[in-house]
Amino acid sequence: MNSHAPRRVVVTGLGAITPLGLTADEFWSNLLAGVSGIGPMTLCDPTDYPCRIAGQADDFDPTNYMGNREARRMARFSQLAVAAALQAVEDSNLDTTAEDPYRVGVLLGNGNGGFPTLEENCRILADRGGMRMSPFFFPMILPNMAAANVSQYVGAHGYNSTATTACAASNSAIGEALQAIRHGIADVMLAGGAEAGISQLGLAGFAVMRALSTRNDEPQRASRPFDAERDGFVPAEGAGVLILEERERAMARGANILCELSGFGATSDAGHLVQPQESGASAARAMANAIEDAGLVPEDVHYINAHGTSTPLNDAVETVAIKRLFMDAAHAIPVSSTKSMIGHSLGASGALEAVACVKTIVDQQIHPTANYEHPDPECDLDYVPNRARAAEVSTVLSNAFGFGGQNACLIFRRHLP
């Protein structure tokens, strides 16, 4: 399908399962209120580990979205993805049965697949033998199974893929879904990400890297991006899904257009496997590429939803990268971290932050960075400390930077005719 001008892409629906609420609206309301969704870790026994807190979707019940049998054959990250996707479809008032199913696609980000299921079956292998493992082992653990299950539940027969760029996965997925619609590969895309990796396997892996917060006695104050006393990220889970549509068809069906998704940029640090590039050059270039892709200039950005993990190095380098791109104007741009209230949901984090970005534009409110109490000389931007802020926001930049040095940034804009 050829066109002289790229097809414009709009957001028409949102779904979210999070530590701060089991719908997008509840999630957003709690973010604006500065509420923390972090508490004691219960999805696995953390007794032997230095981090014993997490952001969990504790009240999530998959049988609200599927039958018991289907739920038992699906890993938790897939359950979360299906729930968020069904919410998003309902929110968009999209009748998928009336669409050409081969023009509706799914593209989700995921970092670890079914880590808890992997751990469980490894224990069975060691204790009882491999022939006692679940026959659904592979269909449960593979990272692509969130997108596969979502396509089944919504009847999407079109372009289907999975981004596994670690903590940048959801932004990669949303950005590639944008490109799929622009290039005529699909008319509608369910895009976002899901993660449910809280397990001893995952906990141990991050603990031996000393990447996690050990502020166990104050779980709600443990995630403190850009604060001088930050000591690591808090593990979390969740899922977020956006309905992306080609603009003209969305308008023709009378869809409620929430905003426009207009830019995507991705780069690689091509350096250290787990530490960000100290110069911030590649992260800055990813931001610049997203802005350019949207047909904008840096001065057009009104708010930055930061990657903001609460790790000492990440927050300092992200600050460097923002200043590298925006220069003197960097100090005038509000920057906040969603992870300050929900922790770091790895491959799902960009999707949950995308939901917050869309809501920022709809409500003209910027959620705070919680727990910002001790200024860090290396982190000297406007982090919207502790209280939400009303602001005129037409353009939002969302950052995601993953292990492997893979960076993915998105631009959301207020929809204009």
C-alpha cells in the first residue's frame, strides 16, 4: 500500500493491569495521588535475598477474563496481557468481529517470558524427573506467547510479533506497531507489553548484580528515582495495551481519539551489557530520532516520562542524556518517573508508562516522581517532586533503556485535525 504521506496513527483505547490498579483509570488516579503500589513480596519466598519487596498486581484474578482451564494453561504474564488487551478493546469500542481480521495485529514487549513457570518446572525436573513436567511448559514460558494468546482472544489474524529488548521491550513494540500501520501492514494494532517474572530465579539474578533496593522496612519509599538516596530498583509486574489505529479509519468509525502516536526512535549503546553509556550519547540520539520522526524539534517537547529506574547509574546517565539533547532548555522541561510508584516491571514498564503518557495528554496533568526528598547534584532537572502538576501538555516524550544498551523512545501528541 503506497502513499505519498505516511499514514497517521492514533490511540483509541487503553488497558492496564498494575500494582496500582486493575484498570487504566484506577492506575492513573493513583499515580496522580502519589500512591505507592509497592509492598511485601508474596509471589515467591524472598527470605534468603536482600530485596523482599515488589510491585505486585495482588488482586488480579484471571478468571475475570477467561475460564479456569484456559488460565491454568497460561503463564501469568500471558494472563495479564490478555486482560489488558480485552480492557483496551472495550475502551476503544472496537468491534473486532466487524474488522478484516488480517488487518488487525498484535505486537507486545516482554523481557523474561514465564520465569515462575520455568523455575517451577526446573524444580520438577530435578526432584521428580522430566516426564512429570507440564506438557504446556513451552506454550507457557515462551516470550511470544503473550502476543499469541492476545491474538487468539481478540481474533486478530494479522501481523503478530514480540519485542524482547529487555526494559525497552514495550516501547520497541509500540514503535514497531506504529511503523506497521504507517506502512500499510495493518490498520489496527494492539501494542504494549506484559511481564510477570517475580520468582526466586529472577530475584536471585538481579540480587547478585546488586541492582535491587534493600529498603525492605519502607517498601513504599524504596523506589526513589533521581533521589540522592536511591539504592536500586524494585521488581514489579504488570501489563499495558494500547489500541493503535490508522487515523482516517478511526475517525470514520467515530472512535474516541485519545491522542496521536507520532514518533519512534531506537538506538544501541553498543557497549556494556548492563550499564548505560556514561556519555548518554546513544540515549540522547534515540530521543532525537523519535522527535525527528514526529516531525518536531526538541523545543516542542512539554514533558518527559523518564525511564527513571531508581538505580544510581541509570538515573544519572538519563539526566546527562536529557541535558545533552535539550541543552539549556532541559531544566525547564518537567520529567517524572512512573516507576517511583509501581517499581520496575521490566519488559512491561514502557507499556504502563505509555498509558500514563496518554492520560497526561488527555487530563493535562503530570504525575509526580514520588519519594524525591534528597536532591542529587548529578540529577538536577525538574522531576515534579511528590505532587501532581497541572500543565499544558501537547507533546510527551517517553524513554525506555534496556539491558544490552537497547534504547527506545516514543512521542505522543495531542490529536489535531
